[in-house]
Amino acid sequence: MSNRFNNKRLLLLLCGLITILLVTVVVKIPKENATLKSKLVEFDTSLVSKIILIPPITKGAAFEFYKENGRWSVQQSSIISATQEGAVQNLINDALGLKPQSLAAVNKSSWKEFEITDSLATRLKFLDKKGKTLADIMVGKLNFKQQENPYSGYGGNNVQATSFVRLYSEQKVYEVDGLMSFSFNTKFDDWRDKTFIKAKRNDITGIRFIYPADSSFSLNKKENLWQIDGRIADSTTVANYLASFGLLDGENFKDNYKPVTSPVYQLSVEGNNLLNVTVKGFKEEGTEEYVLNSSQNPDVYFTTKKNGLFDKIFKSKSHFLKERK
């Protein structure tokens, strides 16, 4: 009697466990999977005319990108600058590429842990020309996961970088692949066009160095040889110098700078398929800094130490006239 009663209880318990399992499989798991988006946001990229970025690195100071006549500019307070080539398009692509891998939290109780609060996260807002919000994303903590790689041999592991994100209007936190926190949490100057000189080495045919006193000279290409005042210059030295002109960027921006004196140093570059490039160098009174300006980015001034960008551009005559073997 007792054994029969115990077997009956065990059978009822087993039936109960099977019922719970079925409910979990049929109801709960599909419900959880349904909460995982295939993409965090979707919008028509052609409609984007403004992007507002509020990274924590700037302590709440926002800056915005806006599109005008097909070109993107970035603005913070009264400073307006052209953006780096392709930077805004990459920003849009990164946002559209956010694909949740897992659901990290369902309510705001975990926001601080994932650095997804208003003060800790990077906020990224996309708007159309009428001011309508197309997407509003919060990007939080960066996370690294150690993953085993079966094809890398003994002890081989891969490190996977993930970021925690959420939509501004929602409480759920998702984990996505990539260094989103690193990519978006950047300063205003990181997005600005720093182009100083952009020229193909083989297009350049002459450079005029205009220096104080009587130290000016010209470097000219004649019959495939570079010469200074009839003397043949060292070909390797000239080639290395011209190679830097492929894409020479400025260093630190000098906003709102207005020259009050004539440039102390100047450079003039001539060539085929190339508009003449002029570089002006101003000396900052009472400092070791120089302020440089290029005709290829005429509205922008950069500061540099003498051993920085200045030294890459302004070379002496003796630098090119090394003794030839």
C-alpha cells in the first residue's frame, strides 16, 4: 500500500516536471527569443540630415553633424569644421550594423552596471531634415570575452570585443559585437578634417622654400633629376620628403586664430595635375610653437612644435644636398 502510494506520487511529480518543461519550451523560450531584435535600428540613410553625438568623454558637451549641399560638417558651439572623409558615413554604417547578440538586461536596474545611463553612455541621435528622430541610441560599457578557438592549436584563444547598447526610449539592454563604445566615445576634434597637404609625389615638379634673411632656395626637377641652384640633390632624401606629401595631416587645431604678422616661413609647391599649394608658418610670440596654414585647407590653422609638423615641411638646403657617393 505504501509502495503503491509512493509510486503514484513519483508519477505525479514526473508529470508535473514534464508539464513545466513543455511550458518553458512552448511559451517562455519563444517569448525570450522574440525580444531579441535582428537589428537594433533601421532607417533610410538618405533621410539623415543631422546627427547629434553626446559622448561622456566631453562631460556632456554635445556636438552635431549636419549635411548641407551633400557635404557633412561638424559643429560644437561656434566652431564649424569639415569632417574627415568618410567619417560620417562610417558612423551611420556602424549604427545600422548593431545586431544584438544577447539580451543583457530587461529593466533600468542594471543600467549603471552596463554604463548605459544618461551620464555614462554615449548618446547618438539621427534626425531627418524636419527634425524627426530616425534613431536614438545609447552606447555603454565595452566588454572583452575570451573565446576558445578549436583551430588555433593548444591553448589558442580569441578575444571578442562586445558593447552594451539600448534604445533611448527603451529599458532593455543588448550586447552587440564590436568596439562601439570606443568608436563613438570620441572628442570633437577627432571628427574634423586635418588634411594639410595632399599631393602625389610624381606630380610635384618644384618646391620653393621662402625663409628669413637669405636662406631661401628652390628645389626643382629637371630631366628627372632634382636640383638646387644647379647642384644635384640627394635622390633618396628628396623621395622620402615628397612621399610625406601623399597625405600630410595637421596636429592641433588653433581655432579663431587670425594672423597679425606676416608668415616667417613659407612653402610653395608646383606640379602637374596639381593646383599650387602654399603653406604659411607663423611664429607664436613668446612660445616655442608655430602656427601653420595650408591653401588646401585655408580656413584651418594648426599649432606645432618645431620638431613636429613644422620640421616635416620646412627643411634646410643642406638637408637635400647630402654628399653623393
